[in-house]
Amino acid sequence: MTTAIGDPTAVAMTLAGIAYGDPAAIPRYLDEAALTRDDWSVVWLAAPPDPPANFAYLARSATTGAYALAIRGTYPNPFAPAYWDDGDEDSPFGDMVDWPGAPGARIGGGTAKGLGRLLALADAGGTTLEAAVAGLPPDAPLTVTGHSLGGTLAPVLALRLTETFPGRAIAVTSFAGMTPGNAAFADLFGPGSHLDGRVRRVFNTLDTVAYGWDRVYETHTFYNPAPKGGVLVSAMLLASAARLALGGYGYTPVGTPVSLPGVLRPIAISCELIAYVFENLHQHLPDTYLELLGAPPLPFAIVYGSIVLPRKHPNGVEPITARPPTVYIG
């Protein structure tokens, strides 16, 4: 499969993936990535809090004059506090939070926390995310994008910005996101709303994360024919699905689904359960989404137990394997 340089979905995935990189290097990553070089540049860059539980940046296309707000997903280093902070935002359980001005509409408590943290972000000069959006040309289109946790938060943040700036043309292209709220919340993106027909939810059909939290148990048959998670994984998935149903959460997907047919890799690990875990990680990675879109990979690699590695680093071109944590050298 090949993808034209200007393909908007592949460009959005590249922008979303770059959000995982070293914030100080993001302008360089935009210059290095095949789909963004000589076109996209940073116009607002959040100063990451400590720990950097959430992060976003705003970029502009010189060719079209369009803007993109890219939200980072879960901090990809399980040895860092930010990973566990983000993990709390990924959880569907606990109390849900009412969406202001929309009776019955509720979002997950973790999602609400993530939204609050995004809105609290500011650049080195103190300009907040909302202030940065307010300063954009009023007729310039803005796409909110993100992968994983960023994909969950993208439509939520877009709705908030639409309510704050009702005259602005805002769209969403999310990747590997989970369902942020209930059916009444999903209705806020439906017919007659500002975001009606403007939200695209892109997912790899073999990415188990993208089936949370409305179709959790469907993933128990992954992967065909192997590797299988076995009885333990099936039991955990069944328990999660039962807890969601009994809790009355009612998680409902937002936007138009865009499926990317997943491709299963040959098994390279003898223990099937471990192979299953690593296949899950592979199917969820930004580079896997880019490959399914026929697009070039990111200018850095995300590897297990690390944040990012440059492509030229000895470990930056290897597939995911179990290894000790590496330092952040993005």
C-alpha cells in the first residue's frame, strides 16, 4: 500500500505520533517526518508539567493554512510516574462526571481529569491551550488529533473548544481511542451539533485498546490463529465487561468509525501469553497505524520500557522485544 504525501489521515497520524517525542525536539521531528517536512511547523508548544501526565502542541500547515492540535497518548515509559498518572485517565471505572449544560451526558472520571490537565497546559510564556486557539485566525480550520489516550481525549477537547469558540471550524481525527462517555454524551456529536459529521474515529481492527470500553469482550478471540491470551486473558476481559455492564456506564463510541484491517505478525516468542502481550503492544503502536495507512514511520521509535529512541540509535530500528528500560534520548 502507498499513501500520497498529502493524505490527511496519514498526516494526522504523523502529527499525533510526534506528540510522543521529546517536546523540545518536536519542531525537528516535524522537519524530519516525511509527511510533515517543508509544510508543518509548531505555533504553540506546551511546557510539560512534572510529571508530564498530559501534553499537546499546535501546528500549522504552510500549504493549506490549516491548524492541528495534537494530543499525546499515554506516556510510554512504565517506569515513570507519568505513565501511571495517564493510566488512571485510561481507566473506565469510578465515578463518571456530568458534561456541563447537557443533562444526562457524562464522561469517565479519568477522561475528565485528562481534559482538565490539557486545559491547564501553557507554553513557556504562559499562554494556555485555549488562549492559543483563541489567537488563531477565525476562519482557519482546526483539526484535533491524538493516538491512544490522546485519541480518547481528542473529541472531548474538540467539543469543549467548539462550545468555547462556536464560530470556529473544528474537526477531529482520532486514532486508537477509547470511548470517552455515555450515549447522551455521544449524542452531543450527532445531528444538529457543531461537530456532526466532523469526527472520524480511526482504529486498527486488531488493536484491543480501540475496543474499550464498549466492545471489550470481543477481543477475547484475538488473534487468529495465534497467539492467544488463553483462559486468563478471557477471564480478565469477561470480568471487565461484566463490571462495565453492571456499573451502568453505558460507554458509547463517538464519531464515524474508520477501520484499518490489521495484519498479524509471525510469532517470534515461544511463550504464547507473552507473545500475545507483545502482539497487543505492536498492534497499538503509532508506527503500526502509519504502516496500515501506507505511510512512512515516525522519525523516532517507541520501544518497550522506553520513551523514544532516534531511528539511528542501535535499538531504534528493532521490533518490540523485552529489554531493560533505556534512557530518554529522543
